[in-house]
Amino acid sequence: MNKKSVSRLSHYRKVLLRLNELGFDRIFSDTLGEEAGVTAAQVRKDFSIFGISGNKRGGYIIADLIARLDDILKKRTVTRVIIVGAGNLGKALMHYPGFRRDSIEISAVFDIDPTKISRKADVPVLPLEEVGEFIAAHGIDIAIIAVPDVAAQRVFDILQRAGIRGILNFTTMTFKDNEDVVVNNVYLQFELENLIYFTAEKPA
Amino acid sequence: MNKKSVSRLSHYRKVLLRLNELGFDRIFSDTLGEEAGVTAAQVRKDFSIFGISGNKRGGYIIADLIARLDDILKKRTVTRVIIVGAGNLGKALMHYPGFRRDSIEISAVFDIDPTKISRKADVPVLPLEEVGEFIAAHGIDIAIIAVPDVAAQRVFDILQRAGIRGILNFTTMTFKDNEDVVVNNVYLQFELENLIYFTAEKPA
């Protein structure tokens, strides 16, 4: 599996949860593809890799698909994640409703600024020098980097030394996967470029 | 062109800018694909759609590719964008370095909270009721929604009525494209799900 196909599974799952809430119980690959912005063939291919099959007459049963995707995407247990950087972005991510709803819990936030430390908060903000200890004590595998670009490399190195295995990077620096760490770089400007392309193309 | 292929162009451009800074001047589709996480065939297919061709012996000239992508992605002029919501996320986006670097300028931020208004700031924060007037006066086409989920639908409707043509939605609500507006929904949890999948799969 590559990263893009796993992202498509996340997208299918979100569409299915919505349809399920609306009371639908079956779906065809063409409808699911349309909702998720891919072709029906892509949907069938992605599902067949995981041994999920529908039938031509009835399509897929939505509840079964969600259960299967929950297994694949590890949604049955809560995953604890830490954030480095308690600035605006870190604080926004700390309270992002999409995480909790999808079994992701922010366990703590770390910062070098002593004025931001808040040990007793619901989600504690702790000094960066405690991050290694925290990761070891709580078995944390995944960290979010939400610091200024200039600090990104240093934080990346600290996290890698502390044994983190997955990093979501919100700086505009680019980090690559290595033997120990899987990295997803989030480039928010791509989403805007996309809109600019499509709005410029459309006749006014 | 669909949204995903335009996103790939953004990604190619970012890789090419980095390689250009490092002093490279030519690239083959397999290297570019590897850096961008897609196959060489995908790179060639995406480029051929836009009439970009390399040659088998020498590959593509990086500077030419960047110039062509700058044209396609409208990078030669600054695009002005507004943000609705001056909370943590709105403030983080207001200062996101990836925007300015990619010819995107945040012109103003809008909020309903009178204590957040700041007309004289570098990027002014204005009352939401002025958004329609501002959009018309400044010819704004694109808006970012960074408000709590509960306010998302109302803000979407206000923006659409004001003639906005592209919306980047950071709430966890899902909006669909319609005849007048192109929407990109950003689901930050997908990026984490992705990491969870790949870190769980890797042997400890």
C-alpha cells in the first residue's frame, strides 16, 4: 500500500459514515467514487487489495465497509499523539474536532517558551526538554510538528532520537521518510493553488 | 483536469523548486515521480496533458518546467484571499509562510467577535458583516473558512451570496462544489490516519 491509497480509504470511510447517518445501507462503487472524487474502477481496485468485494447487483453493504475500514485504519482503539509547538497552529490542532471524532487523542503539547507551560490543563503543555521522557513513558508513536520553520529540523531530530515513528509536519520544510520514521508533510498552500486554478478557469 | 491532477502539479513544482535551489538543471520523470510519491508514468501523463514534453536522453529542463507550472498554477500574479474566523486556526493561517512564498496574500480576516477586530493591523481583522462589501471592493475570489463547525454553514452561505468562487474549508463539515463555488474540504485527520496506518504496519 502506498500513502495515496491509504488516504483514499480515509476518504471513503468519511463518505460512508455520512451516508450511514443519512440512513443509506448499500452503495455502488460509482456512487462512492463520485462522492470521494475518484473513478469507480479506483474504488474497486482499492477495495480488492484488502479483500473487500461487493456484488454487481447489490453493491457494497455500507456497515460492513465501515467495519472493515475501521479495522484497516485502526479506528477501534484510541491513538495518542503529541504536538510540538504551542503557538496558534498547535493550539488549533489541540482542539481540532476531527481528531477526537476519529479516535485520535492529543496527549500533550510541548514548547520551549516557559510562559506557555500549563501542566494542569486538560491537554497539558510541557517543556520541550521533557518530550523524550513523555514519549517513552506513554508509548507515543506519532508527533505533530507545529513550530516555526526555523526550529523544524531541530525538533525533527529530537523526536527521531526519542523514538517517534510517525511525524506530521506542518512547517513548510520538507522531511523525507527514513528507516525509522514515516513523515507526512502538509502543504496548506497546495489546497489554495488548487482553488486558484479552478476558479481562474471558470468563466466569471 | 481534476483536482487530484492539479494537486500533483503543485507537488511537482515544489520538488522542482527545491532541486533548482540545490543547483540541478535537468530531471527525469522517474526521479520527479519518486520525489513526489507517484509513478514516472503518472508524471509523464500529467505533463503531456499540458503539452509539456521532455526527451528520453536528457529528461526535462527544470527551469522550463517551473516556468510552465508557474503559468498553469497562476503564480505570476499575487492572489488575494480572505479568512473567516480569527481564532487559533485563522491566526495560524494568517501568518503561514507557505502562502506568501507561493504568491498568496491574506488580505483580511473576518470575525463576529468585536474584541478581535483590529482595523489597523498589517492584515486587518474586520467584522463579519463587512465581508460582502470587502469581497466586492477588492475583487476577492477565494475565501478560507476557519470557524467552529457550528458556524460553518452560515459562513458558507454568506460567502456564496457575496460572490466568492472558491472556498477552502477547514471545518470538519463537508461542503460540495456547486455551480458557483469550488470547494476544497481539508480533513487534517486523514494525514494522521495515514501515519497511524504506516507506523502500525511497521515492525517495532
